[in-house]
Amino acid sequence: METQAVDRDKVMTEAEKEAASKKTIALTDSAVNEIRKQAGKRGTPEAALRVGIRGGGCTGFAYLFEWADGAPRLGDTVVEKGGVKVFVDKKSLVYLGGTTLDFVTQMMGHGFKFLNPNVKGACGCGESVQF
């Protein structure tokens, strides 16, 4: 019997498949835990994280993170998992549909990582993307 090595980055979880099919975003458990931790440090455990896309950077677009202390805006998609909420505006969702938001810890640092199937290119510093 022949076995094949599986590249973890190429295997989609059920949440990622759902996000891709529904044009929403998925959150990993690691991202949920970090959002909860940062909201607690901020003293606003009920706050949501707003993610989006804005113009700028070397290749045209950059990811946006900001806290949202109130209700979602009209037209926002609300993603809830593990007691945390993430808001995505309608225009950003065009570029973020099918994306998984992860939080990674590596030897050179830690941070949120967008696993975005819509990206066509990225700059060398990793701070901006091209669609």
C-alpha cells in the first residue's frame, strides 16, 4: 500500500470549506484564543475585531485590524466562534471571501495570518497584497 505525505497547508478544514463556499471568513482556534486574549487585555472582552482591506502598501492593498466596541455596521458580515466576533464590511468581503484568519507563533515572531485564496501576489515584507 502506497502512502502520500499530506501538506497541512493544502488540507482544508470543514470551517474553511464552509467559508469558501459561503464567501465569508473562517477563524482558527488559535485566532479565536488570541482575539479573546487581546480583548481581555484591552479591558473590553465583549468587543469585536474588525478586519478588512484598505488601499495602500507596496502592492496595492493592506489588511486592516481594528477594534469595534459597538454593534456591527449596516452590511457587515458577523463571524462568531468560541465567544468572539469578527466584523467584515461588504466591500472587504469581496477580497476576503474564503479566507481563514489564523494566529501563528514562529521562531521569528507571532501574529495574525490571512490564508487568502484570492491573493495574486504579495510584497517582500508581507505587509501588502495584490488581488
